[in-house]
Amino acid sequence: MAPAIHYYCPCQSGESVQTPPPPHMASSSASFHPLHCLFFCEECDAVRCNRCVSIEVSGYYCPNCLFEVPSASVRAEKNRCARNCFSCPICRSTLQVVASDPPDGGDGRPSVSLSNVGEPPFFLYCNHCRWDSAEVGITFEKPTGLAAQLQKFEDSAPESLEFERLKEHFEPFLRTSSLSSSLSHVPSTSSHHLPTSSATAAASAALARDVPGVGKYNPLARSRVGRDRTANKDEMPEYKSRMEIGVLGQLGSEGDGSDVEALRRMELAEEIASLEQRWGNSWTTSLRTSDLRPLRIPLHSKVSKRCPTCRHILIKPEQKAQSVRYKIKLVAANYLPAMTVALPHTQGADAARRPQAKAPSASDDRNAGAMMAGKSYPFHLALTNPLYDPIQVRLSVQRMHVTAVTDSTAPEKARRTPFAISLPTSSFPVAAFAEAWEYDDDDDMFGLEDDELGLEMGRTRDKDGKGKVKTVGVLEKRANVTVVGGEVVIGKEARGYVKFNMLVSYTYRSDDPLPSEDGAGTPSRTVAKTPEVKTFTFYTVVDLGPILPREEKVDPDI
């Protein structure tokens, strides 16, 4: 597995605890996400993820014909396209409307002219698997309005009728419950000004309902408890189904005996519908492929996302179904530096294995880039600045807590951390983002001066003052990318994975008082009269890969 870096979202932690959980815990994976999956709130200066943002539906559309469906028609159409958009029940491809073949006169020529070929009956045809609706007895008299014609078959199904009966039974209760919940949010100072009506009385009766197992005391309505219980019983009558439960369960598959008999007569495996084919067809479906029906294509939706704290809009797509643009798009990749990690010894092992003529074995692939216990390995962190201003970055490793050993009498070696991480202790610069044509020459594109941004730092890319190869510190600077080196020292008894939490802090000064042209902007493009210094801090988790125990020796052929 290649080394990776994920970013931390504090939505899973409490308000008082903003530090990420230890990376060795299995539950910590829910708090870390890739950078391209995160958002950034400018009002809160906080990272947001898909787990914590509020989602609002902006519009509905058909993914096949891209027809925009009004929100009021979605429920009436059962979240399906009301036009001639159907999916094949066998392969889920889009079906086409075709006319019947003209009758054959016996001499190989059609008995009617080609101008009259498009006559009824019409049926649905799949160009991928050659399935057509005429095989299941579904034909149409005209090639338009097929959804309404097919809807008659769906509405007459017993399970659809039973569901409509359930909705009619619970609709008065749901209406009363929604009304009571809305009235409960009215301030108490103005509650005595509300006029008494039948709706208010019904809401009061719903609030005074006796919940089994939960004690409820209301001194103002104690005398009306018995009367409210009687009213509640009259309000919610007992539901009676249209047919018996056993009969309803046998409608789709015609009973267990019929299914067993069909399996005995089966000659090909394709005669039995798969679970995926039967899952989206109906609540009760037949096991036979010949009983599957064409499906209207489900609608898709465009959603907007808001910050859960300040309700600021983070993502807002354009309303048109044909457009893939966004009116507002505040993603974390435009605000946080992108970070990648690499292990130099794995890259060297891959390069050494390329000239070999023979194919690498399984042991070669395992031992080529593995980290052995009891050794130290360098790693490289590449930081890319997405802002239009240079930033100063400082890295620090979160202190590790060994929770695997809880016995105080355990040996000291068992209570030690499995590995130690070394990172640059001082801050280092990362140049501002710029387009490729904005650089004056190749030197600006692929190498920066050491004293840029006011930093007096000696540039020792390859070796330090003692002639030793440098592994910890700034290794390379090019354009808006800075590569720093770190080192991991693995203990002799270490097991598991090399994963650690890293705190990243960056500071930048906004020197441009003008906003960006598109209005989206970045933290460096805010309107300000004087340069403003801003600091932002976030956590990441660095996964360098697994550790091989010392007992497993590396093959001597490498």
C-alpha cells in the first residue's frame, strides 16, 4: 500500500476536544478524509466534511433526458421520470421505443410500404442485451406518454394499492403531528394570543398522548387526560389491510411450491433473476427472469451544502441539468496546502527492479519497499501552496500514547512507542501559487532563492556541513512546491503500521487588497486596506505503511 496523507475534520470530536484520535484506533478512520473530499468555511475558518455539512436539494432532473422536474411533481411521479425514459430490467441499459415489424408476405418482402412501418403496437427494446417488452406482454398503442401507460400497471399492483391505503390511514395523524410540532416552537410570550381552534385542540391532544413506558406529568391538563385518551383513540383507528399477510407475500413468487417447481424445470441459470434485478423492481417479485418488467429511470438531484455552524453556503451548483458548473464552490483544496508523502527507498527499489528481464516474485514485491523493525528510514513531504500569497509552514508530530499495554508491571520495552518521528523544527516557506506563464524564466519555475520571503536559510539540498546526506529539513523548492524531509526510527519490537498525527500550521500575509475576478476568492484575496497576517492550523494523519517484524528476513537475491 502506497503512503498517504489524510486530513482531519473535527466534527466527530466534542466542542472542548479538537485534537484527533490516536491513528492506531480503528474508529479514527471516520475522522480523516482525502483533501478532495473536504470543504472550507470562510466564516468559521474551519474544515468541513460530508458527514457534518447540511444538505439541501436544489433541483431534480432525469439523468437520461436531462429534463428538469419541478419539486411538486417528484412525489406524484414517485421519483421517476414521467417521459419515455426506461431502463432494461436485465442489464439496466436505456430502452428505446420501436414499432412492430411489418408482416412478411412469404417472399421476403414486407406486405406494406415502408411509409407505414411505424404503426402500433409499439414496444421497448434494448440495444445491448436484445430484450424487448413484448416478451412480457407489454405493448403500447402510441409511442408517446409511455410512462402514464405503464403507470397503470404499477398502480394496479396489490403492493402499490396496500401502500396507498397505508398513506391514507396515517395522513391525518402525520398532519396533526406536524402542526403540533410547529406550534410547540411558538414563544410562550405570545402563545396566549393564539385563537383556539380545532387544529389547536387536535395539537394539544397529540401532545398529551400517553407514551407507553414514559411517565408524563402535566398539572394544567390533569383533568383532561382521560378525555384526551378517548380523543386519541378516535383519531387513530385500527388499521385493517386489504388482504391477509400470507396472501400478499405469495403474490410475487406465487408461493414456495411454485418456486421449487420452477427451479426443477430450469435449464439455464439466466432463467432465474439475480438479486440485483429483483431488488429495484418491486417489493415482491418473481424469481423468473421472464416476469421482470421495464423500470422508469429514477430521478437525480442537485444538492447544496451548508456549514452546520454558521449556515454559510459551501457548495451551490447551477440550476440547469446540462451544466456541471458551480455558483459557489468552497473546497478545502483551494485553502489548505496539498501534501503528499513518499519513501525514497521504495522508489529506489522499483527503479532497480525495472531492468530485470524476469517478472518479480511475490516475495520481491513484499520486501522491495517494506520497512523492517529496528531500522530507520527517510521520507519526503511535498507541500503545494494553493494561495496567491507565500506562506510559512510549521510541522509538529502529535505525542503518541501507547494504550495497548495497561499493566504497570509489564516490561519497559512493551510500554515504549513503536517508532519515533523526526521533522524540521523551524518554519519553512512555500512560494505563492502562480500560473506557468507568469514565471520570468525556468529558474523561477524550478528553483527559488533562499532569502525569498525574508528568510535567511542556507540551501543544502544534498548534504549538510559535515558531508552527510541530509534527510531532515528543506530538500527542494520549486514554483509553489516545497519538499521537506523527515525520518522515522522503528523499534526492534515494533508491529503494525507507521501512522502518526501531524499538526500543520501556516501563516500568510495578504498583500493584495483587490478581490478575485470570479468572486470565489481565497483567504489571500479578501478586501483589506492594510496587509493582514492570518494563521490557520489543521491536523493530518500520515500513513507510511506496514512494518515487517525482524524475524522475517529479506531475500538475499535483492
